[in-house]
Amino acid sequence: MTKKSFAAGIVLLVAAGCASPQAGRVAAAPAIVPASNEILWDRWGVPHVYGRDDEGAAYGFGWAQAEAHGDLILRLYGRARGRAAEYWGERYAASDRVVRTMGIPGRAEEWHAAQSPEARRRLDAFVAGFNAYASAHPEKLRADNRAMLPVTATDVLGHMQHVIHFSFLSQPADVAAGIAPSRREAGSNAWAIAPSRSASGNAMLLANPHLPWSGYFLWFEAQIAAPGMDAYGAALVGFPFLGIAFNDHLGWTHTVNTLDGADVYELTLAPGGYRWDGGVRAFETRTDTFRVRGADGSFRTEILPIRSSVHGPVLGERDGKAYAYRVAGLDQPHLYDQYWDMARARNFAEFETAVKRLQMPMFTVMYADREGRVMHLFNGQVPERSGGTFEDWSGVVPGDDPSTLWTGTLPYERLPRVVDPASGWLQNANDPPWTTTFPLALRPDDFPAYVAPRQMDFRPQVSARMLMADSSITFEEMIEYKHSTRVETADRFLDDLLAAAAAHGTPAAKSAAEVLARWDRNTDAESRGAVLFKAWVHVMGERAQGRSPYAVPWSESDPLRTPRGLADPAAAAAALDAAAEMVKEAYGGLDVAWGDVNRLRLGSVDLPANGADDQLGVFHSLWTEPGEDGRFSAVGGDTYVAAVEFSDPVRARALLPYGNATQAHSPHRGDQLPLFSRKELRPVWRTRAEVEANLSSRQEL
């Protein structure tokens, strides 16, 4: 595609607005067509975007995302507009109500006005690139999604809020539905290894987020290069910047941290409003409207009354109580600038200067660089509360007392942070920051008790012990450790279970114990016994009814060896009997291979899986859901994986299991699943010569 045809495509797009009456209220994005920019697509569908300047790189990145994920992104942007029901029908009406109640569209406009001139130009270029692709290739986008076009910079900013603030950090949709607030299902592993622990003497970084394999949780892998910047990594789909990345000097990754950045307040209703500070305060009220498309193509208009207390918008009302929601970070609009500067940083000082802005309201930051520095930051907008513990603030908060209303957040200097520990390594596997390294480098008592809980689950224990056990880690060993499918709960409880079965078990339980005794205690595809053990863990959980099954609970004084032992051996043996019956009925035998039951399925791909979820305490993460054939299909877990060594030149390998595209016409949907099945990473191509040698196609913009 030539520059001239790109320009013509944008002119047509702006003039016609893609002929959608539903898009009439959305202003068209500026027609920016930078010169001398290109995208080189490699054999794995990774775009290497070369921009003449920052705007050119942003333009190319927008084009590339439209080509790889255009239909998905249009759906996501439509939800962030609060107009998804108008485009796609009644099933999106609940989403539109929440988006509008939380004020996402209006706040996106405010955020756009607050952007720096440089960020605004990049945002405008990003959406111009996306719209140009849509104009040049309308046949590659679904007709019902083209009603969304043209997309605008405010769509991008609204989408960023919708994903980060209202999906990861908080879940207003759950609160509105009357579901108790909880942390979104998400995870991750992250390592930073200093030269003192590295066999090569170079620092190393392991990025390994765990998320669902669908929707706004997907990653898009790319290289973005412009004068003064050459970063490689992955962006959450629809985002205009790389969320996890490295360059020739440094890199970072994220995990979902144990940060409570949102609160549900219970309000006692009273005539004229709600109880507040010994009196009654009136709600602030406004009215919004949106349209809902019917199955016959007609529209109805829904009027949405919105009430807010001093805490935030009211999301529901039950039994004389109203429930208001307060979310941190909504006054921090400069996320794009921060991450652009992180990607172009050349040393620790420049990187930390960018991160100190705290525009990202959550996520652990794990960092390493060529100079050998490593850092773990408990990053985010932590509400500065009046007191109490993390657990005190995890449920519903009384809304009549002004002392429970927080108005500020902790500054960077008061967040848990470890730089260059004596141990030579840092890890996080969604555990609180206190256990990032051993010996402990942070004292929880030095921080407010509400900052983070005190706990360490099985996966982070595995993470820390692997690093502690190897004083000279090679790049290849780091990748091998990343793929560990060793079941921590088996190492912790299986010997006790075998003894319990011998002492208390039925003949069926004893037969099951024989299978478990032969099991290799892994969840590799060929492992036999893992399916039975997982079934036993499931039965034990169902029967526990809130009671701990452990003889010794987790202890802060022994964090890497607890919990351990079985509280009730007879009950454990009975659970094994029930688990054996379940497995035999489902699969005809007890020693079925893990990979026969757990599958990697996408399109025509159907391969044996390896790895397991947090319930078993496996470092190599795989989440599955049952299918109609009695097998389980992967739906999440390991997503973007990057192993990076800060040598000269930088050495890196990566994987995106579900592939780097979701468009129906793309050959890259699921094309990396065979590598996942074999526990392999692929080489990362960063130099121009490497990319040219592995070129799939070239686009001049």
C-alpha cells in the first residue's frame, strides 16, 4: 500500500464516516499521514514498526493493531464508549449502564484535554493509523463492527480506563450485579536476576503474565522504533503503548499486585438522601440516555438515572441500603506519556523518573538493566486510609462515617520497593511485596497495615525456592525453570495422602494411591496421576466447607514450608475414593495422561497441554474449562512470555501461545500453540537484519 493510497483512504474515511448513522456523534480523528514509515511483519505475525518520528511510529502501531485485531478492538472501544448496545444489541445494555454510571466517556474527554501536546499528537496518529487500515480494507472487518468507525483518541483513553481502572483494579459490573467485590482473575510470574546470580554476569528478566486468552486481556506483541526509541514487547490489545517491554538498555514486566485500590461503601438510605456524619446528605443526581438495538434493527432509548454520594457513583440498592463505589487513580490521565518514556529510558534513573509519576494505578513493576541493576516496586495508587488492616478494607465499608472516606494516595516514597538486594534476585508471583526476596528485604511493620496482606501462596513459594536453589543461573536454565510443571501441593501433601490411604482407605482408594505413588508429580502432557490428584484436590476443597484441610497453616515465620500436613487423614482418604470414582467414570481408568484430558484448542489446532492452575501450585500456568467431550480446553494462564538477558547485544526469546492476531483471515491465530505444547520459546528478532531474514511482508505507510 503506497503513501498516496493511505492518504486517499483517510480522506474517504473522514468524509464518509464509514456511512454509519450510529457513528454520527463521534468526531473524526485528524488525518495524519507521516512520511517514510513502514511495518515489517515477521513470520510469527509480529509487526516491527519503524517510524520517521514518534507520530509515525504511533501511526504504524495503530495500523498494525487494526490489521491483527481490528474486530476485537472495535468491540472493546464500543464498550468503552458506552454505546455497545446501540451497535450490537440488548446483551450489551448492562455494560453500557456501568460504563456510563462510572463516567468513562466523559472522563475520557477530560483526559484527552489534559494530555501533553506530544501525547495528543501520538494518540491522534495512532487512531489515524487504525482508521486508515479500516478505510483501506473494509472487507476485512465485520460489517456490524464498522458502525464504530471512525475511532477517536477518546475511544483509546476510555478503553484504557475500562480495562485498567474498571476491570483490573476494580469490578463495578460485579458490584452492580450484587456480587461481592473480589480481585479479578489474573496472575503472573516475574523475575529479575542480578549479575551476582547470573552465570554470564549479565542481569536477566523473566516476563510471564497470566491472563484469560480472550477479550481485553489479550496481548499484542510488537517492536516500536523511532528516533531515540527502539522497544520490543507487548501491549494490551487496543492500547497505544507497550505495557511490558525491553530495549537495548533495560526492561520491565508486571504482575497483578495485592493492591486494594477500590472500595464499596454501604449507605443507609434516609428521607432526602443517605446518612452521613450524623445527619442526612442529598445525593448528587444526573441523567444519561443511550440507545439499544433490537433484534429487528429498531431502537429503543433507555433513560439512566445516576446518583452519586461523596464516595462515588451508586451502583446498586438492596434492603434499604445503597452501594457507592470509589476507585483510585481516576485523576491520573498521563499513563501514555509515562509508558512512552519508560520505553525510551536508557538507564535506571530515567526509568525511575518515569515510573515515579504513578499514572498506572496498580501492578508490580519488576525491572532489570544492562548495568546490572534490578528493582521490585509495589506500584500503584494505594489509598491513604485512616487505619485498619488490608482485610478490614477488603469487604464492604461503612459509608456514614467521614473517617472511612479516603481522598489521597500514598506517594512513591512510601510504597514498598527493593533495589539491588544482597540476594541477587527478585521475584513476584502475585504474592505481597514482603516476600520478593530472601532474606527478606522489606519489613511489613514499616508500612501501613492496609497496604498489602501477609501471605505467600504455593506458586510464589515455588518461584522463590527455584531462585534460591541456583547460585549461577544460565539463560537456558531460566527458561527451563519458567516451564516447570512440578506440583507443589503434591510435594507438600502426597506422602501424607498415601499414608492416609493405607491406614483408612477403601480398596478403590488404595488402588488410586498406587497410581499416585508412580506419578512423577508434574503436569507434563505425559504425566499419569496428575488428573487423579487434581480431582482429589477438588473434592477436598468442596468438602472443606470453610475449614482448613491443613495440619499446619501458613506461617509468616516459615513462609516457604507451610502450609503442610493433612488435618484429617481419614477424610483425605475418603476424598481420594470419591476422586478415583470420578476419574474412572470420566476416562475409563485412573492413570490417564494429563495431556489427554487437558488440551490446547484453537481453530483447527488440538494439542496436548502442560501446566496447571494455582490450585495445584504450579509455576507454569494453564487455566482450563470443561468441554462437551469431557476434556478440558485452555482458556488462560501463560500469555506473553519473554526471557531477556542484558548482554551485548541483548538476548531474548518469547512466546504468545494464542498467536499475535484474532482476525478470522489471519494465519497467526493459534500458530504458537505447538511451541507451547513442546514447552519452547521462539527467538526474538530485533535488528533490521534479523527481521529482514525472517520477513513475511512489508508495508510502506
